[in-house]
Amino acid sequence: CHPATTRWLQHGVGVAHFHFHTEGLGRSKDSGVVGRWLDSEASVRQESRDRFQILADGKEVASKTLQTNADFTLQADIPLPTVRRWTIEDPFLYEVNVELRNTSNEVVDSYQSYFGFRTVSLDGKKFKLNGKTIFQRLVLDQGYYPDGLMTAPRDEDLVEDIRLSLEAGFNGARLHQKVFEERFLYHADRMGYLVWGEFGDWGAANLGRFPHHQSFSASYI
């Protein structure tokens, strides 16, 4: 699954003492979920409780509460009773809610994110999703918008690009020569749309010898 980025989803509640700073999600192939975050800006040492809640179709399927202190790196392993895999036909995503509560049981920070279970592998020239061979019918998406150039003017424009591609018979896209919006990746995840990303290298011929400027090498950087 694409990384469950939460920079555009994360929010705080205005409490200065301690809050979530960064977070990440890791997923096992079968039945485990790993959540972690790091608070590096706490100014007061206080004991707190942190609750993970995993939801499927809006209903809680697993949860875990841990005791922590203010400056921490926390990891929680949360097994799920069953695993529903992400596929093109059924792009199922789990929701994650995390709350940070103080000793008075007040919510001082929280965030929401999502994740999915899937495996991606190659068997010779065959691309496999969850062990099943998938023929990738990819459109070349340059991310150009007449009224926004390289930036989509509206969130609906990102959804429309994916919708039109799916209706035309494609099941994914090669995202060409730019880093696409995180919102685009989110909509691709929820709409069952495969994506391959690449970085822009316009004018990079002068930054290193070929083919070094075509890859993340020390010469290019």
C-alpha cells in the first residue's frame, strides 16, 4: 500500500504541553498492524495514555491502549481477527484513529489515517498483486491542468483524472516527471487505481553524467 501519509490529515487541539509530532504505519502480510509516533517537542513530562483504534467499514475491529510519557517513541502491535486485502476490484482500506489522553482523561491530541494490506511481486515479467497476475493497463499521466498548470486547482480534479482513466479501461497510471499530490495517492488507494511514480529531472543533464542524472545517485544529488 502507499504510505499512509497524515501530514494533511493530522491535527491538534491547541494543547502546548505535548502532542503527536510524527507517525508511521507498518503492516505485516497477514494479521499485524504496527503504529508508532515520536513526540520531540514536549515541554512537560506527564504520564499519558494512547489509544489505537482500527476500524473496518466504520466499525471497530481492534484496539489497544498504552501508557506513555511525554517524550517517547511508541510502538504498538495490534493483531487483527481477519485480514481483508486491497485489490483493484475491492480497494478496501482500514481506518486508524489514535488519541492521546492526559491523566484527567482529556484528549490533548489525535489523528486519523488509513492503511491497506496487499503484496506486490514480480515473477519473471509478470506483475503480481496478492499473488495474482495482473496485466497493468497504465495511462501516462503528466499531471497537467489548464487552469492550474502542474497543480490541480481542486480536489475534484484529481478524482476526475482517476475516474476518466478507469472508465476508459485503464487500471493505473505512470505518474510522469513530477511528484504528485498526496491527495492523488489517497484517491488512487480508495478507488483501486495502481500508480507508478517517478521524479522530475527537467534540466538535470547538467547536474551529472548520463545516466546518473536519471536516478537517485550521489552524482545526481
